[in-house]
Amino acid sequence: MTQTVLGIDMGATNIRVGVVVDGKLAACHSTEVNRQGTDMDVVEQIFGLANELIMFKYKAIGVGVPSVVDEKNGIVYDVQNLPSWKEVHLKQLLEAKFGVPAFINNDANCFALGEKYFGKGKGYEHIVGVTVGSGMGAGLILNGRLYSGRNCGAGEIGMLSYRDGVMEYYSSGQFFQRMHHLKGKNVFDLALLGDEKALEIFEEFGTHMAKAVENIIYAYDPEMIVIGGSLKNAYPFYQASMHRVLQSFPYRHSIQNIKIEISDTENIAVLGAAALALSSIIKY
């Protein structure tokens, strides 16, 4: 039976909407999000993009948002990049508009689901998807299913206490600004040119990423960790120092067996949102 679902990615700057037909992205449209608009102005942008794909007769809608979500009721709270989105009953609005089930979740959870369905996580039952960008988020696939926790906050490795703050101060783009007063993008560009100082900074960053990986293994003991987000592109610059620190992990068998992969699936955010809908309407 054909499975056709809509995936909506509420990014920091753009809204992207794609339709997945039998596991393939058939079409995708995007628009710059109206950050100064009212909550309903932005909802209307979503409606407009979804209407452009209505001819595909999708059976469900999945939405990934960079925020706290009441998963059961589909309510989105306090989206950082959208000042007007304090409490948006997005599930109710989408279902009333399009007449199909809608499912809302945190974007990191959708990323993990996307990797399970479409990316490096195919065939694995225990996966942690980690997004490393301006912050650090994580989604958990345990026993083959998404585990969000009671308040959709399970797996927030970045918020664990670490040194004088929390893990994401040191294991995300915040590290470059907080520790070195530099933008991560600038450090990356210099590293590409072989700049010695930039390479040293990434080596230091890798030691902190190793501690994040250790926390993930202690907490969840997954088969695979998949790294996404903007800093995945810099992985060659911090991979060696990260793995060097991991060699001192006390459970050697765990380190030998863990797979650490870099997400390389195009449009994974949209596909992850679609995977949320798929995982809600079919068993896998």
C-alpha cells in the first residue's frame, strides 16, 4: 500500500515542506519564515506550502520544530527564533485545515527518526541522533522506536552539567564564541586553509565532544551515534582528538562496538518530519 506523508521542517530561517511517497522525497518547497509576523501569519505560511503539495493526497503530516512540544496534544511552546510562537496549537490547526492526522515533535527527535528511516540508522534498533550546531540536541531511538519522554525532553545531552556550565557550552558552536571569542564558521574556514590555531581549536573541541559521546554511552549504550547539524562538516578536524580521548573510556567493549557516523542524507530535516508521520501511522 502506498504511504504518502508530508514533512514540515520549521528551521531557524526557513520553513521547508516536502512530500514523501513510498520512502522517496517526491517534491519539496520552502520559504523564508516571517520572524516578525504573528503566530497565525507563520501558520498561514505553512498552510500555503502544504497547499502546493495537496495534489499528492498525503495521509498524515509530521512537523519538526526547534522547541518544546506537548507531543500528545501537538502544542508548540516558545520557539526561540519566532517571538510570536509562545503557545501554538499546531496539531489542531493542521488537522482542521487538511483533514489528516498531524504529529508534532522536537526537531532533534525528528532528526533521529529520519536517520532510522532514511539514513545511517537503517537496520539499527538503538540510535542516538545528535545535532551539533548553535546548540546541542539529541533524539533517541530505543528498541526501534522514538523515545521522547513525558515532556518531549528525553535525550537532552547538551543540558547535562559539565565543567562550569552545561555540555553544549563546550560541544556546540557556543564553544568557539565562549572559549575563544570567535565564530565557529570563521574557525572552520581557517581550518580549511590549514591555519594552525584553528586546527588547535578544533582539536580542543574534539576532547569535549568525546565527553558528550561518553555521556551518551553511559546513559543509553546505543549501537550508533549519528552526528548532524552544521558542525558535522567540521568532523574531520575534531575526529582524531575525539577518538583519542574515547580510548580511555573504562568500558572498552562499548567503545569498540559503537558506530559514530556523520549524517549525509540530503533534506534530512524534512525527511525526519515525514518519518515522524510514518512512525505514527504504520508499524516498523
